[in-house]
Amino acid sequence: MVSYPAITIEFLGTGTSSGVPMIACDCEVCRSTDPHDKRLRSSVLVRSGTTTLAVDSTPDFRWQMLRASVKHLDAILFTHPHKDHIAGLDDVRAFNYFSHVSMPVYANELTQAAIIREFPYAFAERKYPGLPEIDLHRIDLDPFVVGDITVIPILVWHLHMPVLGFRFGKFTYVTDANRIEESEKEKIKGSEVLVLNALRNEKHVSHYSLEEAMNVVRELNVPQAYFTHISHQLGKHAMVSSNLPAGMSLAYDGLIITT
């Protein structure tokens, strides 16, 4: 039997690219006073006893780190190059300042190219003092290790874009997907907890709807699932949650689980 270190996951954000509430929107979800309906852009913090990882650095990265009282970060893992998942990378400067080391960043070739394009000053030969110090590590679908955490990349599809999900022991995190090939589903099977994007009730061109996400959970027979990357179109947290079957829940910002 494979032994995994205990992993704690904190949801730093559970919203879609526009966040919830959405700018200029006056719908009942965006006007909700329930803190569960306040959703920053999607990201998670993964902690073992000795290692702390972030998955994606959203436009809300600075506030997410402050809100979660993160004092040390061992690495950032990236799922894909869309702006709502990479835009906050500049703020690793604070971690550089206090740790005096570059931030290890793990990403596939597509995402690395976007990071270099979006933050060229971080990779210039002559750098102005105080700019981000980033140590790029190219990953594919081979497992790798950061500290004491083994990471298994999982290829999923965001319409035509390849996106990486990640399995950490008994926990699997998948965002921005609307298709997973059978061979990659095998990597998820046996997980105790699965996080999966569920944008809204209506079908979407590049994201799972709530019903589609639920069907994936049923197919893979994962005992506990949390849905993330949620738009205001899905509805209020309390109402949607009351209609979900046992073993399926909406994630929310600040939720902490342990596997």
C-alpha cells in the first residue's frame, strides 16, 4: 500500500475569471451578503508538514497570500497560461525579499512561454533591483517531487487548450476543463477527494457545467468532491449546496480540508 504524507488544502479562491461579485453586476448572487458568495479567482494552497505549494497565481494572489497568512512558499505550480491563473506572479517579489531565494515555478512549455511573455522584466539579463526572482522548471506528465510532496500531473482539456490538473496523494485538483481522456482519468481513480470546475448550470464551450462535473465524479467514484471555478450564474452558495447529493459540495474561499 502506498503511503502519503497528510496534506492540508486551503481554497484561496473559488471564482471564475471575473470573480464573484462581478464588476458592474447587480444580480442576486453578486449582491449577496453571504461570505460564501464572495469568490476570488481560483487557486489552492497545498501544505504538508514541511512543504507549502500554491497552484496558480491569480490576479488576487497578493490578497490571497495575506488572507491565508502565508509566510513561506516553496513553489508555485501552474495549470495553464490564462491571465486569471498567472497574472499575480509579480507578487512573488515579497517572498524573494524575505527568503533571499528565487521562487521555483513549475509549468508546462505553453505556460512557461506565456510567463516569459507577460513578465519579461523578470528574465532580463540586466534586472532592476527588487524585480521578481523566478526559477522556471518545465514539467510534462511525469510525476515530480517538491519537498516531501509528490505531484502527479493530469492532462485535461479546456476546449482545445491542454491544462494540467494535479494529484497530491489522495487529493486531486482539476480546474478549467471540459474533457478528460480515459487514460488520464485513471490517474484520478482512487482519490479520496476530487476538486473539479463547475462554472454554471448551462453548458459551456470550455468548462464543465455543474451536471457534467457531477457526472465525472460519479464515473470516477470519488467519495468526496468539491466544485470550484464558479461563476455568479451558478446561483447562491446556500441554494445550490442544498440540492447537491451526499459527497458533493461547493467549495468556498477559505475552506480548509485535510486528506
